[in-house]
Amino acid sequence: MSHEPVGVLIIGAGASGGAFAWSIEDLGMSVLCLEQGPWVKQSDLPTNGMDWEARGLGQYAPDPNVRQLPADYPVNSSESAITPVMYNAVGGSTILWAAHFPRLRPRDFTVRTDDGVAADWPIRYETLEPFFARNDQMMGVSGLAGDPAYPYHEPPLPPLPLGRGGNRIARGFESLGWHWWPSDSAIISRAYEGREPCINLGACVSGCTQGAKASTDITYWPVAQRKGVQIRTGCRVQQITLDEDGLADGVLYFDEDGALQEQKAEIVVVACNGIGTPRLLLNSRSDRFPDGLANSSGLVGKNLMFHPVGHVAGIFDEPLDGRAGPDGCALWSHEFMPSDPSRGFVRGYQFQIGRSDGPASTALVGGAQGPVAWGKEHHASFARIFNHTASIGIMAEDLPEETNSVTLDPELTDSNGIPAPKITYTVSENSRKMLAHGLEKAEQVIRAAGASDVVVGPHVRVAGWHLLGTARMGTDPQTSVVNEWGRAHDVKNLFVIDGSVFVTAGAVNPTSTIQAIALYVADSMKRNVERLLD
Amino acid sequence: MANEVSPLEEPAFMRAVLDLVIPPRADGVLPGAGALGLGGEVAEQLRADTSDGPGVAAGLAAVQASARARDAEGFTALSAVAQLAVLQSQLPEHPALIPGLIRYVYVAYYQHPTVLGGLEQPARAPFPEGFDVEETDPALLALLESRRIRAPED
């Protein structure tokens, strides 16, 4: 294994790391990515077997504390109202995500200007627009052009079918006169770039055996590798190291045998997600940076945003599609996304319509009401909901608060002895009001769609899919960690490209925007290569 | 009590408990979880679960002990009504018993081919055949067509 110095060292091979690696190779420098997880074989994924639900709840569970695979690190979430989830592998959490693919809207970048809260981004929607489009092409996005909630954009593939449940819910929105639109999904509806189309396996969140759902291990990485990018798996970075001038000069990492290794690099790029990135920066203390690398602002790990989620399930008399079809989303509604002060909260939320579960998960989750009854009522309780539910998720815009944070746990460590992250997070009063409003409106939709009964889950605890804000971007080094193109204010050859750089969260799933930012940062580096360290 | 056998090692006991958790459906199409032979699989999973398994095992031991206070032959010697009463009597002292048990019983039951067949679900892995899903209602798409914004060059 070569440990020759490289030009660009990327830490993390997930959504942002894959996109960035594919683009930055054009710079002409050698590029290496260190990833703590393995490559995932599609043939190993749960939907290959009869026990797909059991494996989805265990080995492929989204919570790393449940999974406890060798690639995982523990997360202390005992003081968090929301449990963070993620996956550690080439592809990162895109292995287990639902591939719902909205992008931030133009007014999500100007929250301070528009609503007087949080902060504005140093970039605008228009800055990212070409990178959204390129990313849609690379990932393979299905959708219907012309959603009036967005500036015009054209997904490369036609939309996925709504299914019985989606058709039902769409008619509910129609009867109320509220906005709805088929989702942009990073799931291919037609054969595309050597990948076969979706065959409605369901269980997207335990990995797509068909390969129709985009994950960067099958989209960006194969192309990046053909271009010459190297990737080294099973490598967990302990710390980023500095030279005598205070520039990043590489990393120390544990290889898959647990041996500590050194890798030198001219540029270091961190792509470890909104928890892993601050964890690494805080673990990279030195005499020059006693509070953690690139942390002169004190904001590394602060302003953690998740997107609090509520859930309303409708029970319908006629059978719906059950678990078949992409399980993340059939359609979205931005009806209550814009701010309206008369509602008693600022900003807004997204409705995201989902399908239902397989039989075992139906029995365990029961729509949104918890496990179905045991004993003599069991079969009747189960039959009432199995294949008879469609649901609406309410995804609230989480505003940044410094008290919501990632710190280092004083005791908990991973298998290499590296301090683990501790999450401190409270759902704000604003978000609580937003969720309450959303639950009420979602019930209206469900009833308008013809549901005979409604089950409300006011707060979904295991909902921390979106890990945002913990190394935010800005032009002022006092109030941000990285500049407007991802470069750390304190260390001029250190970049952050994942969800950590988000200034505000919007009310939509962030992966499309995370990847557009990664491509934009790579493009900025290529255009500014002559003055990269100025 | 030193030689007391864990209830997890008693197949007849496990079968009886599981049949209380998921009894046979009234029409006879779906068997009880115990009759389906899931006791051994569930016991194995509980033994491997170092987090919740001990609590469930303790609860089951309490159920067996309570049953033996009624009948020296233990839980399986009781009527179904008496079994249910004994089980329920232990739940206040062992609140983790049912949640820990159903986590494994429900999953084992609902991925069993017999049960899937009874539910008129295909008893196969989702891949590679997949499933059919209803297409988007053309009437809904027509409504969207009238609202869609156009490309700048349209």
C-alpha cells in the first residue's frame, strides 16, 4: 500500500465525498479518499432474502448504535430528542437513504433577510443551480418538470408512479386546493447509465439490491475511479495534522488492522457528515488549535440541525400498495413552506408522502401508533392496518441554535479508542409549534383523501437523517467556520464539503443540496487553484 | 434454585407463551406463533440479545414460577385462560417482557412462509421479481400540466 503524499486527500466516501472526488480529479493532482467503512455488495443487501425485514431492523438498521458494525462509531444521543442515523461505507448514508431528492429553494438562502432569524447564506440558489443540474444527471433523478414551488428545472428521467396510496393522497390535496407535486427522487424510473430501473422492491432504506436507487458507490465512485481517484477502505481518521506553518499536511488514521498510519497531503477535504466532521475537527486539537482544528470561532459542533419530523397515517378501507414501491416518497407538498407570521411560528415545513411497511414492520410499528396489540386482538389489529395505510411526514425547518451541538464524549470511544461524539439537542418551541400545525393540516389531507381513521405520531425520535450546520459557511470568521467556498477560515488548505456547512436547514431533505455544494466547492477550487492558499 | 432451567430452554413453555402473544387466527388460516415452531428461534435471539434478552428471560422465569405456585407442573399444565392470567400478573413487575418478546416474535412470525401465504403475500424475497405499483392517475397529471411552469426558452 502506497503512502506517498497525495495532492488532495478526501476523508469520507459518502454523498459529498463521492461527488467531490469525481469533480476534483480534473484538477490534475493525485486524489485519495480514506473511508472507514467497506464497499457494500448489492447481493448482500436484505431484499435478497426472506428475512429482509429482520436484517433491515438489525444489520442494516439506520442507527449505528443498533447496528454496531465494525465500521460504525458509537454516538451518545442520550441528551438528544432526536436519534441521529447514518451509514458508514463507500456511499455513506446514501446506501440506506430513501432518495427523496428535493433541493433547497431560493428563499432558503436568505432566511435572515426574509424572516429576521438565523443567518443568510454567503451563496445563493443561483450559485448552485448548475451543480444541482449536473448532480441530477450523475445520480439519476426521476421527477416531473415544472413544479411551481421551484425555479424551472428538468429531472433527467420521468417521475416514479404514485401508486394507490399516492394517488389517494394527491386527490386529498386536490380537494383542499393545496400544492402537491410528484417528488424528485434519486431512483431511476427507466434504465439509465448502465443501471436497471426501479422494480418497486420497497425497503429502500435498507439498501437497493436492484441498484435503481442512487448511492454514490454506484454513481460517482465508479466514474471517479476510472478517472484515477484512489479509495482506501477500512481507514478511520484519528486526526488531521498540521505543518509548522499551521497548514494541514495530512492525517493519522487507523487501518483495517488497527495499525496507526500516516498519510501526507497538500489539501485535506473533510466529508464525514454533520456529526463525523465536527468530531474529527474537535479531535484534531493542537497547541495552535487547542479547542479543535479550525475552531477559532468556537462554532465547530454548534448549531446542529436535524429536521424534526411528525407523522400522520391514514387507514383506508380499500387495500393500498403496502410496502411495494419506493418507500421514501411518492409526492411532496410545499403548501406550508413559506413563512406566515399568523401561524405563530417562523419559516415552514414540508409534507412528504410515504408508503407503508412490510408485514413484520407493520406489526412492530403499527402505522404510527406503536406495536399492534398482542393476544386475542392481534390479528384484527394487524389486519386493520396492513396494506391499508398511507402516511404523511411533516418535516419542520430546524433553525440553528448554538445549544444544539456535537461535542466529544468524555468517556465513550470507538473501537480505535477515538473519542466518540455526544449529541445535545432539544426541539425548539418554534419547531414544536410548526409540527403541531403540520399534524393538524396533515390530518385534514388524510381525511380529505378518504381515510376511515387517522393515527398521529407527534414526534418521530429516530429521525436524525439530516445532520447539518456544525461547521457553517460564511464570510465572517467570527461567525462561521468555513468561507463561501468551503475553505476553513483558520486553515487555508482545509475544506469542508458535507452538511456541516449548511447555514440554515430549509425544510427539505438535504442530500441534493449537499452534493451540489460539494461540486461547487470542487469547481471553486479548480477555478481558484492559483490563489488557493492566498 | 441453582439447577433451575431457564424458560428459554423449555420448548413447551416457549410454545405456550408464544401462542398467547400471537394466537391462531379464528378462521384457522394463520397458526399461533408457538404452533408455528418459532420458540427455538426466538429463544436463540433472546439469548444473543445482551441488552433486552436478560430482562425478557427474567420475566419469563417469573411467569413460570408463578405458574408453578398454582400447579407444580408449571405453565403448560394450566388452561389457556389461566396461562394468560399468570402472564398478565407478571407484567407490572416485568414491563420489558412483552416489548422484548414481540420484537422477535413479530418479526419471526411475519416473515414465515406459512404466514405470508395466509396473508396472500408472496412468500419470496422482494428481489429479483419486485412488485407492481399502480401508475399515476392520468387525471391528476392533467391537472398538474395546467399548473406547471415552463422552461425559459418554451
